Amino acid sequence: MKWRKREETAAKALMIASLGIVLAALIGIIGIILYRGGRALSLSMIIQTPKGGFYFGKEGGIANAIVGSLLLAFGASVCAVLLSLPVAFVLQREYVGQGFANFTRITLDILWGIPSIVFGAFGFVIMRWLGLRTSLLGGIIVLTLLMIPIMVRSVEEVVRMIPLELKEVAYALGSTRLEVMRAVVVKQALPGILAGLMLAFGRGIGDAASILFTAGYSDYLPRSLSEPVASLPLAVFFLIGTPSPEVQNRAYAAAFILLLIILLTSLGARFAGRRLSKNIIR
């Protein structure tokens, strides 16, 4: 009995210590970004694009990276939702066999674990084969491929949690599969869809490796899908590598803006998820 008590105490202490380490790392990262990025952040940094000598500490801003990141992330999120939802819904047992569904889940899990640099290299090879240059469209396509496994697995897990009796009642009332999908499954899974979208959006807007080869980088705002586009992760990468301390602080300012975008997106998704959860039957 005493041994079990000691074992339980040790496990509890280990969990508390692990939680403390994670929280300390999170607070440290956020603190450094807020401290160094907040000092370099200004209105001109947000609304201006880089000008001559920007990378040597002169005037200019990162508006090109802010706009580029939002275009890449929102464009890829829309495409990922349109492609992922049908796949997640069709994996229900009333549509396909469990063997095929399990194979699809394993495939998606493998794709989820592949490093983003591999997606970027794959996209770059396909773009070269098609004769395309680095562009906003190329970045959106690769980020879409990166987001699809996250979206499908997240939404599919939520769909599997919907009570089977709820769908059976709808079928008993004479509803078709499409009607059940639209009126029951989608409505019940909306908070989960939103959570999956937020997770995919955060992965997309914060990724640098995949778009380095496909979206490129530009000091100008994109005017079409065929032009290269900047992004906040790459702005952080390029600015932090300069020898000038002032320019390095601008990298922290770019990280601060990226952190703020993800934070606002997460808070918005949680607020909307709570509002939508009122319609869920558990």
C-alpha cells in the first residue's frame, strides 16, 4: 500500500514538473518576443513595404510579409476545407468499408508526419515540371497539401463522435444520405470543423520550409497569383540572419505580429465554437 502511494506521488510530481517545464518554455518564448518585438514594432513597420536599405536598418516595413502570409494561409485554408470535408465525411462506416477507411487514416497520419520541407521539395519538382515559377499560387497549393491531413483527421474524429442513434433517427424519418450529411452531420460537427480549420491555419501561416521553394519571397505586394510573395516566417528567417541588432529586432517584431495573428485566430475560433456548441446533442 505504501509503495502504491509513493508511486502515485512520484507520478504526480513528474506530471507537475512536466507541466512547469512546458509553461516555462511557453512564457519564455512569448516574453522574449514581446520584449524585443514590442520595442521594434511601429505603425510604419505594419503599413510599409521594405524600402532601400531596409535590411541594413533603414526605413521600411513588413507589410508585404503580413499581406503575403494572410493570402497564403487563407487561400490554402479555403482549398483545404473544400477538399478535406468530403474525404472526412465519406470515411463514415455507412459509406465505405472499414478496411479502406483504416488504410486512408494510416495514409493521412503518415502524410501528417512528413516534414514540411519534403512538401516544399515535392511542390518545387512539380512546379518545375509544369514550367511554373515561385508564386502565390504555388505556395497556396503546397500549403493546401500540408493542411489536408490535419483537416481530414481532425474533422473525421469529430464526425465519428456523433451519436449513431441521431443519424439512425434521421434515416428512419426518410432522410437521404445527403440530407443527413447536411442537416445532421455538418451541424453537429461544426465546432470540430472550426477547430480543425484553426489547427490547419496555424500550421500553414507559421510554416516556412514548404513555401521557401514554392512561394519565394518578394519585397512587393503580390498583384496576381503568378507573382512571388513574402511571408512572416521567412521574414523572420531573413531578418534574424543579418548582423545588425536593429534589423534583428525587426525579426522579433515580425514574430510578434505572427504570434498575434495566431492568438486572435485561436480566440475567435474558440468563441465561435462555443456559440456553435449550443446545437450539439451529446
